[in-house]
Amino acid sequence: MKKHFKITALLMVILLMATVLFGCAQKETSQNNQSQQQTNQQNNNSNQPVDTVEAIKKAGKLVVGTSADYPPFEFHDISSGKDVIAGFDIDLAEAIAKELGVELEIKDMSFDTIISAVLTKKVDMGIAGFTITEERKKSVNFSIPYIQGGQQIITYKGSGITGKDDLKGKTVGVQLGTTGEEIAKKIEGAKLKQFDKVDTAVLDLLNKKVDAVIVDFAVAKAYASQNSDKLELVGNLLDDAAKAVVLRKEDEKLLEVVNKVITDLKNSGELDKMVQKWFVEFKPKQ
Ligand code: ARG
């Protein structure tokens, strides 16, 4: 009996010591990992700044993030029988890819994930009718503006809504993470319904599940002309803001390339032609 007790006690002591030792060892490795990570980061920051322009050229392609639910900025064009993403922003993206001498790859995602896709390097830049805002400027860089536009209320015919003041107690569809959402939040008494994609918001509007949707004027016009018997634009513009390309703060060289492309397009009259093509002549398919 006594012997048994001694053995058990001894075993317990051994177990305790082993746990303590093992614990220490683990802690040490994780500390090692941490300091290794820190040195890696330091190396990346100081010794080898990432040259995104070179990286893009080496990869042979420019990857642009967009939310293709926003005609005439960007949308799925199925008129040729094939599904291609087209629009004003895509023509701009093409011009940037051309300047860099690479192919263009468009990644379609929900609008509220584009900035994080830029920051985590899933895409090289975001082009999606981005309004320049102070809030966004805290985390990303904007190119020089390439177009101006304002937010617009679109409603179904017969809703009785004639402008912002009629939105009290009404359900307003907005796209997550947009300036339209920010504006709608400030409309007194309006109930918000958030959507990942604008086309689903418009579908809800057509089914009268929401009373109004707030999007960029040109987009409201495009959706309304697709459903001219059912939808209409009402009230004044809710803001007037410049749109620009979104880039990582550290990618200053790439920012210069984008700004050069926009300046060249402006000076050559090409930008006016793009505006004419997409914001004047473009007729979305019925
Ligand atoms: N201009 C608005 C903003 O910056 C909406 C942009 C939405 N773009 C889109 N492709 N869905 O927030």
C-alpha cells in the first residue's frame, strides 16, 4: 500500500515536470516564430520594397477588382451570347493594362469586399465607380478623378415617392459599403435594406419589396431604361462626387501609371469619347 502510494506520487511529479518543461518549450518556439516573422516583415519593409509595377509586368497581367452590377460603369454583357464584363470602367482598366503592356483580368466581387481585396493583394487595384471619400482615403490611395457623378433615388411607378422627404417610413435598398448606403443612413425615418449586389436590389424594387433604391445617377438611368414601364428616377441628386481608381498606399509607382493614363485619355479627347459611348449612347438591353 505504502509502496503504491510512493510510485503514484513519483509518477505525478514526473508528469508535472514534463508538463512544465513541455509548456516552456512550446512558448519558446512560438516566441521564435514571432521574432522570425518580425525579421521577415522588417526585411520586406526596408530591404525589398515590393515593386507592383514590375510584379504586374512579370506576371503579364493586371488584376482589377470590380462589382459588375453597375451599368454603365461595369456589368455583365450577355448580348453577344457570351457573358463578358463590360462598361466605362472596363475600358479604363483596358487602357491601364495597355500602358503596362499586359493582359487584363477582371475579378467580379461584391462591392464591399473590393477595398480589402486591394489591401490583401488579391487584386492590383479596384475600379468600380468608387467615389473619393475621406474615410476610404484612410486606408487606400485614389487616382486623379476620371468622372463626376451623384447619387439618385429610383423608385417603382406609383410608389408616391417624389424625393428624399418621402422616404420616411419607407424601405430603401442600398448596396453594402457604398456612399448610397451612407446617404440613406442619414435620411430620417428611412428603413434600410442592404444588398451585396445592386441587381438584386433592383429586383426587389421591381417586386415592390423595397420602395426605393439609391445608386449613382447613370446607374439609376440604366436600370430605369431597362424597365421603363415600371421604374422611374425621382428627386434631386443626393450628392455630387468624383470617381477614381483605388490603389494600395504603398503602390506609388502604379498610382503614377494610372494617373498618366487618365491624363492622357483626357488630353487626347479619348475620355470624352468613352463618356459619350457609355453615358450618352449606351442603351442597356431590355
Ligand atoms: N459610387 C458609389 C460608391 O463609391 C457606389 C459604387 C458602387 N459600384 C459598383 N460597381 N457597384 O460607394
